[in-house]
Amino acid sequence: MKTLHEYADMVEARLDALLPEMADGAYEMGGMPWLLANSMHYSLMAGGKRLRPAMLLAAVEMLGGDAGEALDFACAVEMIHTYSLIHDDLPGMDDDTLRRGRPTNHVVFGVGPAILAGDGLLNFAFETMLRAASAHPQRAAANLAAICEIAHGSGVTGMIAGQAMDLHCERADGGDAGALDYIQRGKTACMFAYPLRAAARLADADAAQLTALSDYGMAFGLLFQATDDLLDVTGSADAMGKTLGKDAASGKLTCVSALGIDGTRARIEREHRAAVDALSIFGARAAFFVQLVDDMVERTH
């Protein structure tokens, strides 16, 4: 199995091939105009760990599948994640001006073009997956099941649901632990769990393996969000590549606001144990994922 950086490099190269930068003023009938393509490219190729697509590829290989055939599905996951970041930074959402160490999309291109860049990436993600699926008609059932998993995780009962409740609790001035769990399962954990479920579908995993990857992804996502909430209070803006302290300033419901710093650290430990326990079915084959969740506990960005 490859390292996280090796998977990330695969994703980076394929993303750049799928959505190359265009010369200003260039467009063709039936193709994207330069301003849309370059706005999408600006955020998609802004760096980042490529964590979600790397995890999908690693899971496919752990289960004996072909990472090369899964690559466009992994890239689609990164497109969806990037669209969510563009929209999350908008004035009507988190109103942020810094993402991945540089100005956010709407600061560079304007609010309207940024909305369209996010819309474009979401639609292009599904175009990319459907095109990849149609190239292997003998695998149609597995490929369509994988697309459904990604759609569910990013959709109205997953990521979008979590984002909606995140905004509601901010504007309603508070929320309880149940709301916190719903928000963080939706807006963060679903986009780890469901790409892993997609990997299981692509690799023809059995029911037990599907459940194990789903449980791991959910625990990993909750741990990821808890560490993110903690770093928003204790971290470095330079290391994080985004504005810190905005959650508290805007009254967001976070692990720190609901549980305190000690309670957040306890949650990190609890979700770490749950993630590792979920991997037991895979034995030594899961070393990549054990290392990933161990590293997440210690992350600084």
C-alpha cells in the first residue's frame, strides 16, 4: 500500500488533467469559459492534504481492488469537498477571507463567480464519476453503488444537512450536545465515511467490511472535527492556513463551546479508540488507516 503522500500525488496529477487552467479570454462552444474554469481550478488546485480521496484509494487497495480504476471517483470526492469549502467561505456562510493559506475564492473572483465555481465543481464531480463508470459497463452495479454512496454522504441527509444545522444553531444562538453531534456527523464525518463506503462498493467488499469502513470513517471524521475545533482555539493561523477564532466570534456550536477544551480532548481520545477498534476486522492490512488516525490526534494543521 502506498503512503498518504503517494496517493495525494496521484490525485493531484489527475485533478490537474481533468481541470487544466485556461488562458484568459479562451472559450469554445460546448466547453467551459475561462473565468469559470480558472475559478474552479484556483480552489481545486490550492493544495491541501487530499485526505478524503487518498483514503478512498487506500481502502480500495486494502480490499484488493484497483486504485487506478477508482482514481476518478477519488478525484470527484475532492471536487465535492472543494465546492463545500468555496461555499462555506462565502459571506452568507462563514464569511472567511483565507483558505489553504491564500485568499478565498470569492475574494479573488467575486461572490457570484465563486458560487458558480462551487456549483461547477459539484456537477463536474458527478460528470467525472459517471464517465468513469460508463468506461467499465461490466462493473456498472458496483460503480453506481459507489456514486450513490458519495451522493448520500455529500447530500441533504449528509454534508448539506450538517451545514444547514450549523447555520441554524449559529443564528439561533446556541444548541445542545445532540445538535452538535448531528452537525459534525453531517458536515464533516459523512465526507469521510461515505467515500470509504464507496471504496467498499468499488472493491466488492462484504457487509462486515462495509460496516467496518463506515464505522471507521464516522469516528475518524468526528475526531477530525474535534481536533479542528481545538486548533481553532489553540492552533496557529500560519499552520492551519485559515483564519482562527472565527467560530467563537460568530457563536458557532463546536466541541469547545459545548464540551470545553478538556471535554474536546476526551472526545478525541474516545473517537480514536472507536476508529482503531473498527479496523480490527482487517488486521495488519489496515496499518495505513491506523497510522492515519494516530497522526490525526497529533495534527497541528
